Amino acid sequence: MTNTSSSDFTLLGLLVNSEAAGIVFTVILAVFLGAVTANLVMIFLIQVDSRLHTPMYFLLSQLSIMDTLFICTTVPKLLADMVSKEKIISFVACGIQIFLYLTMIGSEFFLLGLMAYDRYVAVCNPLRYPVLMNRKKCLLLAAGAWFGGSLDGFLLTPITMNVPYCGSRSINHFFCEIPAVLKLACADTSLYETLMYICCVLMLLIPISIISTSYSLILLTIHRMPSAEGRKKAFTTCSSHLTVVSIFYGAAFYTYVLPQSFHTPEQDKVVSAFYTIVTPMLNPLIYSLRNKDVIGAFKKVFACCSSARKVATSDA
């Protein structure tokens, strides 16, 4: 018998031994709080420190916003399910989760590509950088990244939620990820999965092409630099971005490009947990710990807060 579209789904969650559930819950909660805090601090520092009012840090603030929304899309529900007997998610909530997840991951794909272009202009065309990356163009680039991600969500979410689901309503995952949801379909979804595969490949190919071209030109420019100090500075400005790109795109490639025959539900959960829980925490840490400007901004704000506290204490 086919269930109605208003029927709820059950999320089976992470495959966790009951004895270790408390430890896993604590770790995930700590990572979640750390990721949200680190990204909000990054956004705050970029807003209040005038030295960080540059195109690179503007794009970085957009990345932090995306990471904050990204981790809030899946982890709060996961944590609630870990302490609840009923791991139910409504049909509508599942659709919303899919849309937000697709929008955030798609937007981040495009933004990472645009950040590579920003580094290309900064290293290869430094004199034209203020013109090529002025505020208006930065706003348009960021808006384009958000639009590209939301377009992915608007295209795939309605199709996924209109597929007939029957029999089991148990999703073998900790959130409504499309491949896991489609396994419950009682109709042939091969055409849709092929279309989704093509869509995901294009979503990856466009920014990867920008990143590959940008960094190829950057490497040529760095190689021609006469100063060793100049080469080191240029490499440092790009290495953080390359680290984030490698982690994020590697996980996305496994989930959406690698054929399903190479997947197991347990592996999918581990990879999904990595890029939905761990990556949003790593991004601000990678950029802040390896960036003197961000560390300097943090020390400046911390010093101001300490001075204000001392003044308030002395006045009291």
C-alpha cells in the first residue's frame, strides 16, 4: 500500500554502539558549538576590523555564513534524535532539509571557485585588483554563488519529494540526503538519478575549472617571481584555500560522482558526517590559524574587551 505524501520518515541515524552513544553525542555537540562559534567570530572580526574590509575577507565572511547555515541544517536534528526514542522527521521538514542542504553545498561549491579567481587576480594582476574586485563586483559574485546554490535546491527538491514512496519509511541516514531518500522509492528513479548525476557533475566541473585555471596561472606567476619572500607570501595566501577545496570537493566527489556500487550506507554516513559536521569547523580554523591578519584582528578585539572590562571594574 502506498503511503500518502504527508507520511513521516524515520531517520535511522548514525551507526553507533549504544555504549558509545553518550561519547559520540558529546563530541558532535562540541564540534557543532565550536563550528558555530568559530564561524560567527570570523564574521564578527571581518565586520569590525577595517584591515579585513577587502574582497578576500568579504568572500570569506560569505563562506562562514554558508558554513553556519550548513551545519545548522543537519546537526541540531541529529543531536535531538540521539537523545530521543522516536527519530521522526515530517515529509515537509525532510523537503526543507534537502532544499537547505542543496542550497548551502551548491553555494559553497561556487563560492570556493570565486575565491580561487580572487586569489588569481590578487597574485597575477595586483595593480588591477582594486578595479577587478571592487565592492560592486564582489557583491555580484557572492549573489551569483547564492543564486547558483539555491537554483540547485529549487530544481532537485521538488522532484525528489514528488517521487512515490511506499513500503519502508526508514531512511538509513542521519538526515534527508537525496541518495538515501531515493532508496525508499517504489518507482523507477534511474532517469532522475542520471539527471541528478549530470547536474552534480556540472556543479562540480564549473568551479573546479575556475579553480584549476586560476591556480595554474598563479603557479606560473609565482615561478617567475624573482623574490623568494614574494613567492612565499603568494603561496601562503593560496594554501589555506587549496586545503579547504581539497577537503570539501573530495567528500562531495565521493558522495555524488562516484558510482553507487562503490558505496555502502555506513561509508556514506561517515563521509556525510565529515563534510556536514567537521568541515564547517575546519574552514574558519584553517583560515584563521594560518592568517596573520585574522589573528591580529582577534588580538585587537580581545585587547579592547580586556581594557573595557578593566575600566568597568575600576569605575565600580
